[in-house]
Amino acid sequence: MLPFARVTIIGLGLIGSSVARAVRAAMPTVRVTGHDADDEVRATARRIDLCDDISDTPGAAVIDADLVILCVPVGAIGAVAAEFAADLPADAIVSDVGSCKAEVARALREALPDAALVPAHPVAGTEQSGPEAGFATLFHRRWCILTPLPDTPAVATGRVAAFWRRLGADVETMTPDHHDRVLAVTSHLPHLIAYTIVGTASDLEQVTESEVIKYSAGGFRDFTRIAASDPTMWRDVFLTNREAVLEMLQRFSEDLTALQRAIRIGDGDQLFDHFTRTRAVRRSIVDQGQDDAAADFGRAHD
């Protein structure tokens, strides 16, 4: 039995369009309705036949839904939910895909005081954006973290978990606050570091007469991939999860200072021990199937 018959996706960028494609591939009898605030995105979604129906307003999109998934920047979730609150069916479940959960849960509950809420975060993505960037296999073997509220019915959480498993994801459940601390170190801080390094390289580009980009090695290329992510989304992430990000940034700064000192005084043992420990983390990620162990990260070469 399918967990839902009618799914509404609000926000048709990379994640929203991937959800739509994945639903159609894994559950072809489910009716998918989409909405995006951008007229051009809606026009593109209609042209590529992304959904069974594209609605011009959030209210029209949710009117007969039994699952609504908000795929908009986390800073906009509360306002968008308020737009469709009056049209939401009483038995509909509302979820999202944002990478911050405590503030999202608060905003959703404020906008939808009586709805069954199951905030979610599929830990998957690319640096691309827009409705044509999505693909049906984006969530395969990736984690989707559910952060139900204390008053969320267990049956609602179970149905959303079954939905994501149908899309190929592995499902974990945790509290919103714990999620935000975990993602601050595994996702948000790495993005902040990538934006900083690429910005520094851009500033040095004039000094080195284009050699920074010309001779960029694999590590820098990976930073540029991360730093090419959607600026609106990441602005909202850092502002929404600021406390956890600042906590992890302080810890990172302390560790960076220790390594700086080791380099200054020539403490090779400390550097070797640190690099050995971090190498083991990489191996664990590969062993758990979260990345490719192929040479040069599986990049194709002519």
C-alpha cells in the first residue's frame, strides 16, 4: 500500500524537482501537484511535464493533498505555510526538506497550529539549481532525517518514513535541535569554509596572474563545487542555524590554531597524528557507502 495518493511539492528547484521525478519513478500512480512562486519556473515545469498539475498559488496546490512538502529556502517556510493554511485539508501531513530543523519546526507550528507536522531533511544535493537540474535517483542510498515534533502522531511519522524509503533513502529520526548540531559540523561549516577559501582565492587571483584557477588541484575544485551552491538557500541556512554554526566555528577555529602552532614550531608528530585520524574518517564514509572510493572521486578523464 502506498503511503500517500496525492503529493504536493511547493518549490520546484533541485530538491523539489528531484522529489517529483522520484515519486513518478517509484510510485507512478501517485498524483503529483507542484507550485513555485517564480512564473518562469512554473512555465519550465509545465514545459518539461514535471508534475501532473502545476498550480499558480500555494492554496490551489494543497487543496486536495494528503502530503505537502515544502522545498523552499528555510527562511521562507513559515510565510509560505501561512499562505496555504486556510486551504490545507484537515488530514494532510506537512513536511519539508530544509537543512535546519528547530527554526523550521517552530515556523511551521506557528503557521499551521493544527496540522500534523513531520519536518524532514534529505541529506542529498548538487551545486545545480532549477527544475531541470533534478533527477529521480538523487536520494538513493542517502539519509533522510525526520525530526517530528512532540505532538506529531506516530502514524504520520511512519507514513513520511515509508515515503522516503520508497524514493530510495535510508531514514533516521532525531530531535530538531540534535539535527541542527550534527548538520552544523557535517554540512554547514564545510560550506562556510568552502565559501571562504574560494573567496580568498578569488582575491588572490589578481596577485598571482590567474595561476590560482589555472593550476587548481582536486581539493580546490571540490571547494568550488560546494561554493557554487544556491546563495539564497545558504544565506538562510547560516542565519537560521546561527547558534549551532557559531559553536562549531569556534571549535574549528581552536583546532585550526593548534595546527597553525604545530606548523610554526615544526611539530611533525602532531600533524601526522591529526592527518592519520582524519584519514580514518574518510575511510569510514566510503565503507558506509556515502561516497566513491574510485581514484580522483570517480571523475572521468580523457
